Amino acid sequence: MWNYSEKVVDHFLHPRNVGEIPDPDGIGEVGSLACGDMLRLTFKLGPDGKIADARFKTFGCASAIASSSALTEIIKGMTLEEAAAVTNRDIAKYLGGLPEEKMHCSVMGREALEAAIAWSRGERTEPYRLEGEVVCKCYGVTQKEIERVCAENNLTTLEEVTHYTKAGGGCGLCHDRIREIISGSAQKEQKPAGGDELTNVQRIHMIEDLLEKRIRPALRQDGGDIELVEVDRNVVTVKLKGACATCPSSSITMRQFIEKELTKSVAGDIRVEEARH
Amino acid sequence: MKTVYVDNNATTAVDPAVVEAMLPFLKDLWGNPSSMHTFGGQVASHVELARERVASLLGAGTKEEIIFTSCGTESDNAAIRSALAANPARRKIVTTAVEHPAVLNLAKELSNHGVEVQLTGVDGKGRLDMDAFRKALDQNTAVASVMWANNETGVIFPIEEIASICEKANVPLHVDAVQAAGKIPIDLQSIPITYLAISGHKLGAPKGVGALYVRRGAGFTPLIMGGHQEAGRRGGTENVASIVGLGLACELAAGRIESERTDVAALRDRLESRILDTIPRSFVNGDPDNRLPNTTNISFESVEGEAILLMLNEFGICASSGSACTSGSLDPSHVMMAMGVPFTRAHGSIRFSLSRSNTAEEIDYILDKLPPIINRLRELSPVR
């Protein structure tokens, strides 16, 4: 049984904004019956150019319905520019998180939104996911889509990509190609993001993300762990735990490994310090 | 909220009489049946009584043909691996596309180690392609593994005919009877089956116990090496309480098998026909003429199964689905796919598996709650 958050259950049992707006300003449809989920999003713009109403119709599981419901709630009142910046993470976050295997439901929401926005701007082309090289032929997922979802969600493994996009979930012939794309987008990510543009909150968020995805797994292999204590502009204070806490070479570990990772991915001027206790 | 349990192919309630019969072996008679002293040794006779009872339900010739295991999956693994080991010159398994993962994933694993695996398909009603099955058997086939009844659709394969085909082809037959045992009669003395697997928790015994029938004289290699338990065929101190429970559950099931065919089937038919009558675009998956008496698998077109299950769950109704979302995989159930059920229906397939504990009131309760759920989800759906 899936461990759905209360919010997911609420939006599944009591979905908001079900339906279809006649004569909409934006319409986006993604997914298919074969894939097991499908979403049609319609919205209407108000005189102020903001999304005045948004409606959905969804075929899919509980998290697909909840993600669609959440999406409509999120974008109401937004300008198209604001709506264009909504990511699948915003949808998942709004719902208090989704099981990893169900993250593709949030991605479907973002895709439908993007298609609807493109439609409203007159780019009435094929849906986003059909542009460019189709990597996963079973589920019709393109390279561009995989790259984007990898970047937005900091994905590093094939399994994650399948959970988020369904790519690779069918026959498995595309697994090597997906791994190539993952390593390609990881290289792009390694460019320093230009520390000055980041707010402290963004910085903390990125640092925590990086600790969780890259650094903790590595430390845990050696029986250690790490806790983020404070972020003061470019000074990041951490506390090493477990085997790392008593390891004489821990300061070397810090400088060489953690700092390198953080300067690479968050900001070039980051300095790591160990919490004194 | 009351619970209406119609998921008995997943697991069954432990019969209260079975619980009572097991308790002494958890409280006072906790000795080791292999011990020399009376305190332990007296337990062995209860294990042997259980063996007789299992043998009797299956119509086995002697109780020595029954080996106790930990589950149906272990029984399947032990049988198939034994057949391969018994005839090392043969490197092929013939099985079906709709087997339980206990067999299919083992076959897949063995295929990575040089064993040829041939899957026989089924038709739209889930009936085995008998010609293809017959042709698949050859002198390189170490074992054919065929389920007696399908867990998802309840479709019963013609095991008697299959066994005689295998006998003529000189290929040992393993039968996964996990769903069939206790629901339909099994008589191993009249059908030439070499191995047959059953599971305790599908017929009123607890989880964690199963049995494997191995016809006298058939090759057997232990899956679990260890002590001399089970005549050296399955190492590990016996799960005495559960084995005693399985024995009684088999005896009770033997006495109730007729009511499966009458009472349980009547409830199932009532549920099924009313659903088909009241809910448009609902379809039965599987051959209605050759099915377990307790099972119906119904697809609701253009609706997704997990959503149906969770809404049923809100009313305390416990069923299961062959939809992708419930399995954690992305494809609908392999059984639906093998039957060629279209995607529009496969994602919305729901299995109701009843038991003699279900009542007419419970069936009416489901019939009251289900149609609005399907309506609601169809209103939500962009698919017409």
C-alpha cells in the first residue's frame, strides 16, 4: 500500500477544480491510456492577464488525480510568466510529498501546464515531450524531457529517472542511453551557479539537497554521516557524525570532498567549517 | 467502519479453529520434534498428523510425498530446481505467460544461467494454448510448470489433460496449486502430476507455511540444505505450530469444498452479474466457464484501478487490482497483458475474491458503493 500524505488523500477524495473550461485560453493534454495516466488541463485568463480559472480532467491513480488538483490550485491567480516557472517539485511539495515511484504524476502536471501555456501563447505545436530524440519508446519520453527533469530534481540514477518520467520503465532497451543523459546533465550542473545571484534560502536549499543526494551516500559507505549546522553567506558549518566524527582525517575529508562538491554545484566561494562542540 | 474482505486470493483469515489448534504448540508443546526425549519427540506425531491431512486434501498416495516448506514460493522453487537437477542433460523449462512471479521470476533467473524458457500463451479468455504447449515439450524439457488456477482471474487450466500430455512426452509436470487447493477438488492419485505446490495462508492457515508434493520416485534435491528434517529434503527445524495449523486447515477445507462450488460461487455470481448490469462498460476478464468459484476479475473501462481500490477502501471494502499503479511497476499486470486485454481495460481491472465468510449483505454493500465510485472516476476522466 502506498504511503500517501494526508494532503494527497484529501486532493484525491475531494479534488478541486474538476472539469473543462469551454473556450479556454490554454489547453494542455499529456499522457495516454497505455501509460496508465492522462491529464487534460484547461485555463482561462482574467482581464489582468492572470489565470482566473483552471480545471482538470485526469485518468490515473490517486496521486495523478491529487497532482492535477494541486496544480490547478497552485496556478490560479498566477501570471503566465509565474505559471511557467512552476516545477514538478512545487506540485509534490504542495501535496506534502509523493512516494518516489509516483513522482512522475507531478511531472505530468508540469508537462500539461507547459503545454497549456505554449498553447495560450499561440505555439500550438505538439506537446513538449515529443520534441527531439525519443529516448524511451515504450513511454514516449524525449532526451529534452529527461534532461529537464534531471536538472529540476537533481536526479542521479536510472531508477530515479524512471520514477520521475517513466522513461526506462518498459522494455529496458534505453537504459544505457538514459545513463548517458544522466552523466551529461550532471556535467552541466557542475558549473558554479554564480553565488551572488542566490538568496541565502536558495543557498541552504541547494546545500541541503547536495548533502542528501551526493555527500551523505558517500559518507555513509564509510559508516559516517553529516549534519548541516549553519549557512552564513559563503561559510557553511557542518557537523560530522558516526565514523567520520572520530576519524583523524575528517578535516581532509571536509576540504577535499565536501567543499569541492559545494563549490562546484552551489557557489564558487563556499568555505566549509566543522562545528566546534 | 466495517471491513468487507473480498481479497481472499491475496490471503485468507486464519480459521479460528486453526488458531486454537496451533496455540498449544506455542505455549506448552514447544519442544523440538527431532528430540530424543518425550517432551520434544511427542510433537513429531502432530507434525505427521498434519502431513496426513495435507496428503488427504490433495489425494496423495502416501503422506511421505508431502514436504513442509515456508510458503508456496519456496515449494515452486524447490520443485523446478529439483526437476532440473534430476535431469541435468535437459536444459529447458516450459511454462505459461500467466504464472505467478514465484515461477516466472525463477524461470527468468534460470534463463540467465543457460536454461531455455518457453512461455506458452493464453487466449483472450485466459485459456492456455494447448497446441503450443504440446509442441513446446521436447526431449530437452526438464520440467513443465503450469498453475492449476490463476490468482488474478481464477481461470482454471485443464490440468488433467496437461498432465497426460506431459506424461506422454515424458516430461515431469510441476503444478502451482496455491490458488486451487481448498477451492476445487484435487486428486493426485488419478492425475500424473510430479510436483505440486500449496500455500497455507490461502486456505485458512497462517502465513509462513506451505507444502510441496513430490511424487514417490521423482527426483528431489533440497532447496535448503541442513539437518535431517523432512526426511532430509528440507533442512531447518519444523515450524510446528504452523504445520499443525496447515494440517487442520486442509482438513477443514476438504470438508467445505462443496460449499465453495455452491454457496461461494452463488455470492460471486450475484456480485458479478449485478456489476455487469448496473455499471456500463464493465467486462469480465477470464473464462467464465472455467473459473475458481470465488473469483471474479472485472475491468471498468477508462478508469484506473488504484483509484477504484482506494475509494473502495474508504468504505472498508478490500479488493485488489491488476493496474500498473498498484504494483509499483509501470505496466499493467502480466496476466492482463498476456490475455491481450486492451490498455483501456487492463489499467482498470479489479479482482474480487470471496470466501465462505462473505455474506449476501456484504455483496449488496459492495453493489451499493461501487457504481457511484466508477461514475465519479469517469467524470474525472478526460477519456470518453
